[in-house]
Amino acid sequence: MTSIRLNDAPVSLFSSDGSSRNDIVACGRLLMYESAGREMNRVRVNAGVNKNDYAFHLSEVDYKETSNNHRRDLMLYCAKICCNSLGKEAPASYEDFIRTQRDYMKDPNFLRVLSGVVQEIIRPMLPFVMSDIIGKLAQTVSVPMGQTYEINVGSGEIILFSDSSWGASRSVPYAELYDKTFTMNPTPRSAGFFVRWYQLVSNDRDIGQFYNSIATGLSSFVMGYFNKTLSAAVSNTALNPSYLQFNSYNTANWISACKLVREVNGAREVTAFGDYSACAKVLPTGTAQDAALTMMLGGDWMRTGYLGTVMGNKLVAFQNAIVPNTQYTTGTEVMPTNKLYITANNQPAPIWIAFEDGTPITIELDAASGTGDGSLFCNVTTSMDMIGVVSSKVAVIDNV
């Protein structure tokens, strides 16, 4: 679960060698980390699940003070670098900066320095604040810039033995064993949004939330792309046979899906993945007869990241995300909430994701023209490709 990844982020991400820039970067990462943890805990509390999931490092008072100090240091640093490049005198205090802040809002040199610092804050934090769904259902690889990545997948054919005799052994049916090659070519994927300048310079705004919103947007994009790729792959009967696709959830379909995935993949263990809403349909209901079992499953979730073992099969709830621009209206979720994917533990992941080496994310800030409200345009780009291979067969249960 995302909470476990947050709590496991290495201390080295928040350490500094004492230079002003490194101090600013380390502090920004801590604020982003804390903001993500607070938001995750709010979601957990609203759902009534794992109320103390994320361990805070800063109190509410310390967080606000750290956020204000970080903002001041960040703006003064960017202003100093900008002024030095132009031969101008840098502001001596944050109050001096505020008096001339509208000049910096439109200065491309200032925004270029700010973009570089923001990018360095966010980049290494992405694996810890984004959902870890891709860690189980997808294999992630890094591809050198400008190159492609090839995947060779076997047919998965089962060799059939037939009755025969010593003189007629060549008359039996022949199975065809083959390899199929898939080519991945990372290309830029971009998203743009506006941010108010005063969200960055005003002391009453949470700058950690600004950092985390960029990561959340990228997470939503990756998960949406992932959902589209996975849905197309598992519903393609040329890749994934129709007998592994179930239109409704019931105990008989659950048992059949898990059993068939074991058999067709030659696996001893399988794992089911889905939104918490779908996983809850498989879990015990929490009645007096099975309340103790329900509590034990919650303990497994906290310790290991999976909800528990139901009929011998692990059950993992992935962290969903909200489709951008619906958070204040419909609250549409990226991944389906009524679907379960069942995979074999000993087989390759059904989806492959290729990120271009050295460019997991780039961020550009530009002064927005014509808006009249002091907005900045933020462009976020990642170079990646995603493909559904389904070399290991996956069962899908719909309408859970």
C-alpha cells in the first residue's frame, strides 16, 4: 500500500550537505512527504480504515512554520540567482522580495531557476507518493534516451501427450512453441495546469500541497494510461482467453478464476488486485461470526501491504486516484471500483512500462499571458511507453 511506501522512504532523501540549495531541496521533499501523508490519512479516516497509517514527522504547528520558512528561502534563492545573472542587486529580505514580487512573476530567468528546484524536489519523491499498483501488475524498465526496448514473450503452449506406439510416435499432434516480440518506444507525455502566483509566495498557503499536486496529477495520468492498457490487454482474447473473463462476482466465479489462473500459469499462489470497494466484497463482512478474522486481515494490511489470504489467495487493494478536474464535481476515480484482476505470483507482470532513462519528469514554469490574475502555466512532461503483453494469463471478474 501507499502508506507502507511513504513510511519506507529513505532518510537520505531529506539530508543535505549544508549548502543553501540542497537545504531548500531537502526541506521541500519533507513538506511534500508530509503533505502526501496527511492527505492519505484524511482519506483513510473518511473510509474508516487504518486511521493512524502514516507516521508524522512534523506537528501541525511545525509543518506550517517549516512551509513558510521554506517558501521564503526558495523565493530568495531564486531571486538571488536571477539577479546575479542580470547584474542586479538581489533582495536582502523576504519583505524586499514581496515589494518587487510582480517583477519576478514574469521574469523567465527567475522561473527557470524555480522550475529546476521544484523538479529536483519532486523527482525522487514520485515512487513514494504515487500509488504502487504498478509494482505488482506491471514490470517497469528504464530505456536509454532515443532507444527502443524489445520484449520477447513465449507462447505459453502446453505440450500434449497422446497414446502412441514405438513405431507411430511421430503421428501424434504437434504443439507450436514460439516467441513474439513487442517493441516499446518511450515518447513524451505532457500535462499542463495553471497555478496562482500567490499560492507560491503567500504565507497562508501550503507549498507542500503544491508539490504534491504535481505528483498526484502525474499519478492520475499514469494510472489512467495503465487502466486503458490493462483493460485492452486482458479483454483481447488473442492475448487472454475468454474463459478467464467473468461477468459477475460470486463464490463460484472467485474459486474458478483463482483455480484456472493457477493451472494455466503453473502457479502455486495467485494474487487478486482491485479497488478497496471490490476487495471488500471478497472479505468477510465483519459479523459476530467472522469479526475476529476481519481484524486479522486488517493486521496483515498494516504489516505486509495486502489485505489477507481468502481461500488461499492473497488480496491486494491498490490506491486509486481521482481524475484531474473532477475533484470538486463528480469525484471520478481513475481505476474501476468494481473489477478484480487475478494474477499468478510466479509469472511476469501482464503490463510493461518503459520510462526514458534520466528523464522521469520535467517541469517548466512560464508566466501566463492574458489571464490577468497572476497565473503561472506549469507544464509537466514524462517520457514513457506502456504495453499490454499478458504473457501470464490474468483472470478478470467484472461487476464485483
